[in-house]
Amino acid sequence: MEVGKKISAQSFPMNEGDGPYSYVKNSTMQREGANKTKDSINEVIAESLEIESFSASNSFTIADLGCSTGPNTFDAVQNILEAVELKFQKFQSRDISVPEFKVYFNDHVDNDFNTLFKSIPLNKSYFVAGVPGSFFGRLFPKASVHFVHSSYSLHWLSMVPTQLLDKSSSAWNKGRISYTNATKEVLEAYSAQFTKDMGSFLNTRAVEVVPGGLMALILLASEDENLPPKPTITVEVLVESCLMDMVKMGILSEAEVDSFNIPIYRTSRKEMELLIQKNQYFGIEKIEIMEFSLPVSEVFSNSIRCILEGVITKHFGSDVMDELFNRFTKKFEMARNSGFKADDMLVVLKRKLTC
């Protein structure tokens, strides 16, 4: 892929600033999820990071893709840095010294980089650069990144599949805002878009990651390997139910809901493994499915609001938000003990030395 080539990818930034519904104030769920992966990532770094193949370099580059505004990105980077330092220290007897560290923080151009930069730890032990742009395209020079991290970003599609909005298509998603509990055709449209996006992501990272380098990816997951998935309750289903309630109340029109779809897809272990194998440039070091621990309803609701408010407001306007999430909080409280599903997936990949 050419350097500087424009990638057609929609931007869905988290809530900016440090207000009551900001990502900064409402991202503890993501932090706890990432903390669950810490030991697994450290283990792969200790066992599989090929530092001898690039030890001649005097710097080690980490990229966090989809960094948002912090503070979670700083915790993740610090953990990776410390694990890499420990790995280098074990090889110091072979004249391999601990390098200097560079960290690239990446997100879409609409991301609140001002809040991110203001939050960078004062006692950091690495050099910093912000890299705006879509991670579905090229971001860095060839073979320049040693470790890629991405937390709770890759389940966002680059765009809503166009056939979901086409009334003449069998995948027209009338009355629903996601593929959950929808028709087979809707699910296949989402899956096809994810396949395309993940293929672009892996291909561009294959150019940028040094041979022997690692990628650790955390994303929302589905444990269901069959099409279509079994009926279940997800965040999208609850938001959909709230929106339809508001249609019945006359707050929204049915047409507004019919033309709205959330561009989030939960891949399965099997699907992810097939996409990585098709790419051929990366080997799988670890894939884990982790059950998500649900917090109290208000915390969960505020967290979902800070994630989805941007995409919902863009379509319905900001006036609906309080009504929508007051309803969401109540529905989640009832759903959490009635089949609500929330699983995460950790994928750790290694750039093959020859490919």
C-alpha cells in the first residue's frame, strides 16, 4: 500500500475532554479488561520477542493503535515497555543493551489528541509522537515498529456495510441497528466488512512490523462459531430496544432507526484464526477468549455512552441522549442476569522472520 494513500474509513471517536461522560472519566471497564491480558502479553514477550534479530538498533518502537484519550493507553504502553526492558536485561551478558523507547500514539484525526497529550505521564521513560490516521492503512515506515498494541478498537468497522441501508437488498436491516438477532444476510454483510478491514489491517502491519516483532490485539468477541448466532442480548440489542421505545413514544421516527446501524462486529476465535492464516505474514502466539466482568449498571451505562454517543448523536442529534441512556441503564439492570453476553478476545501475533 502506498505511503500517504488516503484510506476511506469513517471515524467514531470516543467522547472528548474530561467531562462527566468523557472517555477519560468512563473507561474503567476497558482498563480492567486490558489488565486481564497483562500476564499473557508479558509471557509472550518473555518467550517469543526476537530481540536478537534487531538488537543492533539503538531504539525500540511501540505503537498503540486506537489510543483514544488515555489513561488506559499509558498503562498498556508502560506494561509493554517494562516487559521488553526485562527481556533485554536478560541478554545484557551478550552485549545487547537496553535500547531507548519510542512510542507512537495513533487514532483517527477526529480523536481528542489535546486531552491525550496533556495526560502523558511526566515521569515517562520514552519518546512520544502522535500519529493521526486510520490503522486500516499505512501509518509508519517499512519494518520500523517492534511492538503493536491495540485495545478495544479493532471491532469497529471502517464503515457501515452499504447494503444494510438499501431497501432493495436482502440485507436491509429494517428495525435493527446491528447484526445481532438479525437475518443471515445482515450478519454476512457485517462479517464481509470485518474480513475486508482485518485483511487491510494485517497487510499494512506486515509491512510496518519488523520480522520477529509482536502485535497484541484486544477486541470484542463472540464465542459462537455458527451462522447465524443464537439469539442473545448485547449492548446493541439494548440500545435498539431503547430506540424503538422512543419511536413508539413519538420522540423518533421509524425511518430514523431503520437508517441507523452501529459499525461494531464481534469476531469469533475460528474466524480470526482463518483471517490470520490467510494473511500468512503473522504466526499466532496466543488467542484467548475472556469473559467480561460486568460492573454496576450506572458505570456500565456511562461507559457505553462515552463510546457510542458520537455515532448516535451524529445520526439522531444530542437531544435524545439523556432519555436514551436513562432507558438503557434500566434495561441493562434487567438484562445482566438474563443472558447478557460480553466476551473479550486477546490475540498475540508474531511477524514471521521470512515470508
